[in-house]
Amino acid sequence: MTRVIRVAVIDDHPLFREGVTRSLSEISEFEIVAEGGSKDDAVRIAETLEPDVMLVDISMPGGGLNALGSILEISPSQKVVMLTVSEASDDVTAALKGGAKGYVLKGVGSRALADVIRTVASGESYVAPTLSAKLLNSPPAPAIEPVPIATLTRRELEVLQLVGTGLSNKEVARKLDLHEKTVKHHMTQIMAKLGVNNRTEAAMALRDATDRKPLKG
């Protein structure tokens, strides 16, 4: 029996949202569990319904990229596909760096969109081919200063390393024998020191620093 893929559609244009919902509903393996039109809707749906895949627009109240960060803050394993008209390389890069599993343009057909959702639900990533080519051909980003991982305390580094493995604050607290509020405080300090907006970016900063050289301490 084919596994049903639970999908949420977040877009502030009702006609477009209804069209996507109707098209996917006609495919037996998809179940539309929720619709929304803003960042707040997206975060609430991720927290309460935990759909398999969320389709999120970039240009909506609250901002789709902001919604992405908030969604992954409360549910790090949530699979999010940005479904948008934006072909800007900055948006694509920000979405992928922020943890989106897919980036699709709104001109996509219903069958192709269904294939994208299946791909992402299976654990793989997808970026529209035209956008992938644009990213590959774009000039390299200017060099930036290394992320100041060395400014973290030993305890903050321990917390970040566990968060980087996908553990929640509660799980990290249990591992380190701390209160959950203490772990949350450490994460706030870590994100402030690293100049990042969410757990995913913090984990990526740690990974980048580890790729460059072994961590001390």
C-alpha cells in the first residue's frame, strides 16, 4: 500500500493556493492537512500538525524565509519546499542555506510538483533545474570572516554539537543533565555570538568551522 504523504500549502493568494490544493487532492497518495496564508499560519501548522511536506511561498505576510527559520526552530526535521515566483539567486541561496529541502517556481505543472513532493518526502532535495544552472554560473560570493566558533564557551560548544546532530533542547538537556531553560539560554547566546538567526544556521556554522580545521577545547 502506498504511503500517504501529508501536505500543507502556505500561500497568501487564495486562488493559487486552492488550485494547488485541488490538484494535489486528486492524487490519492497526497492528503492536504492544512492551508495558510502567512508566516504565523505556517509556524502554527508545523507545530500542531507536523505535515510530511510544507509548500511555502516566499512573498507572503511575515515572509516565507522568516517562516522557514521559525518552522525549523520548533521542528528541525520538517521538510519545507519553497514554491514561489522568485528566481533571485539570493532567495534560492538563502532558502537552501536556511534549511529548505526544495525550491520550485510557480509555473511548475501539477505532475512535476507531485514528483518534487515525493522526492522531498523520501529525504532528498530538489531545486528547479534552471535555478541550479543559474547558481552554478553565478560568480563566487566574496570571502567573509570565519565564523567566531572560538568565542563559544566549552558548555556552549557542547550544546551546539548536540544540536547539530538534530537533538531538541529537551534532548540536549537530558544528555548534559541541564534544565531545558538553561539549554535554551545557551542557544540564545550561541546564536548571538555567531550572528545567526536560528538553530539550523548555527549548526551550519559549526559544520563549516569543523571543515576548515579541528575544533580546540
